[in-house]
Amino acid sequence: MVEVGDMLVGYATDEDIRSRGASGGLVTAVLAAALEKGLVENVVVMKHINEFEAVPIITDDVKEVLASIGSLHSVPVNLAKYAVGRKVAMPAKPCDAQAVIEQAKRGMIDLDNTYIVGLNCGGSMHPVTTKKMLVEMYDIDPEDVVGEDIKKGKLVFKTKNGEEKALRIDELEEAGFGRRESCRFCTLKIPLNADLACGNWGVIGDLSGSATFCQVMNGKGVKLLENAIKAGRIEVQPASDKAIAIREKVNNVMVDLGNTLEKKILPVIPDEERLQYYIDQLADCVNCGACKEVCPVCACGEDSKCTTFHSLVDNYKMSMYHMVRMLHLADSCISCGQCSDVCPSDIPITLLKSRFAIPSQRKRNYHPGIDLDTPPFFEVMLK
């Protein structure tokens, strides 16, 4: 019997799934069982093309779910909007899970019908930057890469000839590579906002590398695991005290690093300089609207107020489009980095919005980079 709060270690019973899975295939097996046994109508997964490219799909085919197995640190897609209006199960990074919650607040997603299998996340990487990093830092042809993993603070790539090369993540980031900027100051590494929180942190001994540590967060998490156990898809056992302690230690290290990098990436800007800072940062905007289109928490469609103000003649100091977007996202930005990823002008949009977004009671994966004792940005702007 699985209960809320349980901390377990488990793996797929199918040896092929277990061997191909990044951590014993438990997540894939749970998703497949949810579909197979009718717990959900569809599953959202990433269809692999190669190590740097994948396509999100919504499927009712168990075979497609099983074929999606494996980690994709270089495909930083947020899957939340694929759950809108559906009864689905889906894998989710902490920011994916938070985006689902934000969509639910807006009536776009029914959380009772959405099963979230959360994945521990140390950060994701941009595919173009990753390919460049492989050539310059690893001396590896990107076409030769067949797998990657993060182990003990190192980013490891495996090539077709079976060789593995590893470099420290901090070394890579000092050289301008590694994780996306929004991931570096993230402080929610274990997806406690999902129904299950899964990852390889805390998997030790004989099971190391071939099992998943899983924390049951709520009743839906119980349903997911019990359904997969009854379907014969997974086996689980209680995590040892040592395993639980190791997982907590790894998480604390990652959170401390995020807090440290936040101070470097989001330094406090003096009151009198804030307005000009935002005007300068947004000066190169070409009014393409890509940031709104890709935003996983935006749910207002074509009737949005920011679209109303989206015009080439809207050029008073700083576009009303951005001012409305900032206010619109002040209580919901999850700092996922999607908007910065697609901006053709390389504007650090995520960092701008993260600076004054209001922290929620859920402890999101960001923290405002301003002094909260001073007047809010727009209050200063409108003086």
C-alpha cells in the first residue's frame, strides 16, 4: 500500500525499459501504465529526434510512451500547455509543474484530471549552445553523441564508440556554456509541486544508476504508483534513511548554489536607475510577440490587453506591450526562460520579469532580485 509522504526507490520491471531509462525507467513505466489502465486518456511526452532535438506529442499509444524513454537536458521545452483541456499524465520539471498550476488557476487545466510525474532538475541547456560547447570544450562532434548525464557536479557525454567525457558544470559555465541562465538561479530542484517527485538523487548501492527515488506528494501520486504496481510495470521498496539523507544533501547543495548565483545574475539595481535600466534592456524589441506566444503561463489568447498595445507606433520610452506583460506576469512568472530562448533580439526577458515578480506562498523556483523594502518598479516608473 502506497501512502502520501512515502519515499521509495523503484524501477521498471521490463528489463529493456529499465536498461534504456536514465534511472531505471520508473517514470516511463508509470506514464505507460496510467494510459494502459485508463487512469488518463492521453500522455504528453517528448518524441526523440536526436540528443538535441525532440517534439512534444500528445499520445494515446503506449508504444509511443515507451519509445520516449531517456533524458533530454538539451531540449528545454515547457510542456504545460499540452495539458490544457485534457485528461493526461505528463513528465514535468519543477517549472513545468508550476506552469500547470498557473494554468489551473486560470481555469485552463483541471488539476483533478492532470497527473504530474515530477522530475528532479539541476538545469537544462540550449541545444545550439550545447553543440558549440561539445566542439570547443569536449572536442566531440555533436553528431557522435548518443547520451548525456549529470554526475557529481559533472556533465557527462557518451559517444557512439562507447567513450565518456566529463567536465565540471561550474567550469563550463565560467566559459559561457552549461545551463541556461534562468536555470542557474533556480532554487526548486526537487518537484515538490508535482504529484510524484522523481529523480536519481538518493539512489545508492546496487541500485545506483538503475532505479529512481520517488516521493509521493499527494493522492494522485498514490494513484499513479499503485496503478503502475498493479499493472506489473514497476517494483518499489522503501528508501533507506541514508538514501533520504543523501537526496536532501544533494538538494541543499543545488539550492545553495542557486541562491549564490542569483545574487550575481540578478544584482539589486538602485531605485533611481531602474526605469532607465528597463528602457535600455528593451530598446531592441522588434514587436514580434514571440515571448507571449511561448509563455507557458499565459492563458489570455488573442484578446489579451498586451496584444492590444502591441504596435510599431507604441514607442513611448518603453513599449506598453512590455509594461502590460510585466504587470500581467507579476504574480505568475515562473522564470522558465522560454521567452529569452525565443527572443530574436537576445533581450534577457526572463531576467527582467523575474526581477519584480511577486514570490508566491508555494516557494517558486525564483526569487525577486530587487530590494522589496523599496517602492515597486512601476511605482518608481510612474513618478
